[in-house]
Amino acid sequence: MPQKIDAEADLEWLLALAPAVRLRFLAELTYGLTIAGRVVTNSEEPPEQALELCRELNDLQHQTAGYLAHMVRSQDAPDYLRRVVRSLSNASETHMRHQIEQAWAYAKSSLSAAA
């Protein structure tokens, strides 16, 4: 089971990464969130609830990709990253939160594999 995202500790960890490593992490996280979207859409939730979860997940993907785009343009914005990490750690529904935590763990493990 993946570890819960700790907004403050994980933000500190992210900010300590070299920019190129942070970019790689965020790219892997964005990819992992697309997989989370597939899982959420194939869940046994009622259609209305599944749609709302997809909307929330899409917003999280948008925030994560937006920060990634800022970094690619060499416009690091720690306050923006803080909002992204807090949003990821505060997902509203347990199943989706688990998927997000899996995406986070996958992205972290990809850094270890690349080292």
C-alpha cells in the first residue's frame, strides 16, 4: 500500500530536488495520474459520482501539468507547487486518494530506478 502524501514533508522533498530531477518526477506523476483516471472511470461507482471523481482528477492533472509547464519555461513557482501538492494530498474520495498515492509512489520509484 502506498504511503500517504504528506503535503509539507513532500513539498520540502520536492523543492530540494535538482530542477531536472523535479521535472522528471512531475512528468512521471502526470503519467501516473492518467492511469489513476482510467482506474476511476472503470470503478463501480454510480455514473454521477464517477463523473465528479473524473472532474476532480482532471483538475489535479491540470494543476500538475501546469506546474510542469512552468518549470519547462524556467519559471519555478514554489507557491504554485505548494498548491499542487496540497491538492494532491487532499483528494476527496478514498479510492481516488489511493490512486493518487500510487501515482506518487510510482513517480518516486522511477527516480530511484533512474539513479
